[in-house]
Amino acid sequence: MSATEILHQIEELPAQEQRELFVLLSQKMMGAQNNTNTKPWLGRKLSFDEACDLVFRENRQLLSALAR
């Protein structure tokens, strides 16, 4: 399954489930921020597509899990 297919599946989720997914991923990413490598996109407003691209680019394990 490609990343594009996964993004389409996420878009088909109910809005509440999409919010829960992105909250979980945001918390995961913020937890990783305890190191000195800050992310330039933190605090920026991203479109849904930009956020999906970012999430899957930086969380390969999530992409692999969703692909299964």
C-alpha cells in the first residue's frame, strides 16, 4: 500500500478519528522534541495534505503499521 493510499484512507475516517490520530501523532512528535533538534514546522498551520506528508515522512513506523 502506498502513502497516497493511506492518506486517502485517513481522509475517509470520521472527523473525530482524524483529530484523534493527529493528536496522537502530535504528542509523539512533541515528545521527540526533548532533544536539541527542533523542527522548523512546529507552530505553523499546515493544510491536511501538508500535515499528512510531514507525519508520514517523519514517522516511517506509522506508515509501515498502517500499510499492514
